[in-house]
Amino acid sequence: NNLEAVLVNCSDPETCTLAVKEISKLISQDGNVNLDKNIEVGWYSNARPTSDAFKREKEEDGDKRPVEPEFDEKMFASQASDALANGATIVGGCCGTTPEHIKHISKLKQG
């Protein structure tokens, strides 16, 4: 088996955490899925809305500013902590994350 990791990316934190939880269950179930239990499970959530409807609404309003993060650094780190508790072995960020978001989640892995 050459699979080393399964990563969940570019969605809101709650959806990413639910996916991580389900993937972790599949990896750990004996007999149902033939996967190596040493596979890493990654959570790379967005820190801001990314839906097409939200983007269209902003454009229609003539708002050209970048979309600000919906989750501040502490909220994002809390969401990442939930993902770790639900089976994630790698956490990171996607759309809307900043160096400050990453700084806060890096402290989670250090204990």
C-alpha cells in the first residue's frame, strides 16, 4: 500500500472535522477497509467563507476587498484542536488562513 495520507481541504472547519472523523473510522476498522493504520489524516480548513453564493453577493455589491477571515486565530485553533481529537494527525489551513492562524495551531502539536 503506497497511500501515506488522506487530507481534507478547502471547506469550513466543521465539515472538515466531520470528514476527518469518518476517514479515521474507516482507517481503523478491521476487515471493512484494507488500509494501513499508519496513514496520516489531514485537516486543512478554511478560515473564511468560500461559497460561490457568498462571492457572487460580494461582487454584486461592488465590494472588491479581500474576504476577511470568519474565524479568528483562537477560534481556528480551537477548531483544529477538535479535528485532532477526532482523528486528524496533521492540521493546517487553506483559504483565509494567515501566518497568525498557523502560529496558533502550531502550538497545539507542541502540547
